[in-house]
Amino acid sequence: MDNRNEEKDFRKDFPIFQQEKELIYLDNAATSQRPACVLEAERNFYENTNANPLRGLYELGLEATDAYENARKCVQGFLHAGKAEEIIFTRNTTEALNLVAYSYGLNRLGPGDEILVSIMEHHSNLLPWQMVSRRTGAELKFLECGQDGELTEEQIRKAFTSRTRLTAVTQVSNVFGRENPIKEIVRIAHEHGAVVVADAAQSAPHIPINVQELDVDFLAFSGHKLMAPMGIGVLYGKEELLQDMPPFLTGGEMIERVGRYDAVYAPLPHRFEAGTVNAAGAAALGAAIGYLEGIGWKTLQEREDRLTALALEQMEQIPGIRVLGSRDAGEHCGILTFTVEDVHPHDVASILDADHIAVRAGHHCAQPLMEYLKVPSMVRASISFYNTEEEIRAFTESLSQVRRKMGYGE
């Protein structure tokens, strides 16, 4: 990787940071900002390739199909999947996980089976399994972590039983920022004959993913956290599993033949992509992946780790601040979730917003984890490589004034 990336001002690549308004954006775990090349890729599709993919046999329609399928191949390479047919385009992580729940879970699980879900899951990787449990009679169980978010091999092995048939776990927690030992979880799950559904919404923007090395059965992520547009997501699934799954949605383009009373479904991956697809979003996702890979994982991770370490170091010097999780900045993937003594998280976020600093406050769509930690809500600052040391210092300086502004002194 070109060493010039170490000193490059990546903010220049992002139109939103070129505006006159002040903005210190530290809500990257919710959604990232988009570089100009991604916005241009989406615009280019509509300006030059706008036709319905997979349908028209005219030149423009074929160009649209090529753009869509090239994006699929790009995602295949990004995840190191064995085949492009294992890549399903969805709207987001939530839809991808629901696809697995409805098409696999409802058809494979039943009374006597167990679904194992980690306590730290985003609601998107919990609610679908609650639904499957209710409808099939399978028992929903929880894999609990330490107070710092760590999952040990002993905890993992203890949670599995001979009845475990499916495990749903996030690769990186959106609260702790800690990377979970997915490879070990997969190995133990497969020893018990269970499949693993991994939520990679928080990991995909920060760490390289190789689904073949992980041996994960299903994996989902969203484009909007990866600098791509909203409305495009991905489900990876092992071909042998996808082949035996019925479609999640039915209608146009996911069929080979339709009669009055029956139908023959299309082969993978189109069986799971009913209706007009988000081809422009897919093309822009390909551009986002190309942009990030052009920077390189080493540069991305070093910059984010350095900024996270700076923020963590300064936050620990502020009285009344409690940071959740590890004291090691390298175990946060840019996510720092915290509380301020005596101050409600919403008030913290409002005070920071007055200084043009955007953070997230609330339960972070992880209410069972909040209950488990006995904390109703928290503030989350999430860092990306395009943030700067000056922004981090401005954030911690503003944070240091929160208790004073709420009347609690220094």
C-alpha cells in the first residue's frame, strides 16, 4: 500500500465535509458518509445505464445487467466467497437476516431444537429468531458475555448442547466494538451440527472478511455502513444451504416458469431477489468496496486504532466518564460506548450537538444487552478513518464540559 495514504486528508474525498457548516461526525457505526466516487457511481448508473437489469435484451438492458452482476462479483471478492451465486443482494442487514430466518429457520427448525443467540445482538439478529422460536417451537437460548463483552471458549462450549441447531452472533458488537471469535464459534457449532448466522454490519467496514476461512454458513452486512448508499445490503450463504431454501419473497424475476397453479423458481442467486432490484445501489456498493480496498486495510485499521486510542486515553482522564468494554483501543473497532455520571445520555448528545459533534444516544437497538449490563442507555461515539485528531480533541473537550453545563461542577 502506498505510504502516502498515511498522511492523506481523506476528508477531501467526501462532499459532506466540504460544506461550510461545522460537522464532527462520530456516528459512523449507524451509517457512514459517502465518498464522491460512490455518489458518482450511483449517478452514473442512472445517467448512462438506466434500465431494468435481467429483463431487457436490448443493449441498455444488457449494460444494466452487466453493471449489476459485476457488483456481485466485486462483493464475492470482498468476502472471498467461493462463487458469485452465493452472494444475494438485499436492502440491508435486517432483510438479509430475515431471509435466513424465514427461508432456513422456519423450514429446518422445530420442537426440541435450540437456537443460540448472543446477548449482545442488535435487534436485527434477535427479533427474527424470536419469531422462528414462536412459530416452530424451537427454544431460544442466550450466549452471555463478560461485562467487557468478551466471549471465552469456555462460555461458548458451555452454551452449546446436542440440541443446538442454529447460532446467531455478531462479528463485531455495535455496543462494545469488540470482535467476537467467529472462527471458534463456527468450529464449535459445526461440532454440534449447528449452522452459524453472522451479522457483519459492524465488522465489514473495519476488518477484512474471508467467509471461506471463517467457514461461516451465512453472513450479512449493509452497504450504508460501508460508504455505499442506503437500501443495498448483502447476504452470503453457502451454496448447498441456499439451494435447499425456498424463496423469501415471490414475484417478478425470481422465476423460470409460472403456470396457473405452480411455478419453477430461478436458480441462485436470483431466486432470492424478487422484483426490480437496486442496481444503482449495487453498482455504488462496488465503488465503495473499490474505494476502501484502494486505501488498504492496514491503513484503515492503523488510522482508526490511533484515533480510538487517543479518544480513549482522553476520555479516561475526564471525571465521571465510564467507557464500556476493553481498555485496549484495538479491541473497539472505532466504537466507544460510555456513560456520564448523573447525566442522561440524551442530554450528553444534545450538549455535544451544540458543539456540532454528532454521536448516538439510547439503547443502540440492543436492549437485552443493556438490561444484562444494568444500564438503560448509553452514548456511543464511533470513529472512522476520515476523522481527525483535531476532531477527537474537540469531542473530548466538549465531553469534559458536560457535567459542568448540567450543574455538577467540574
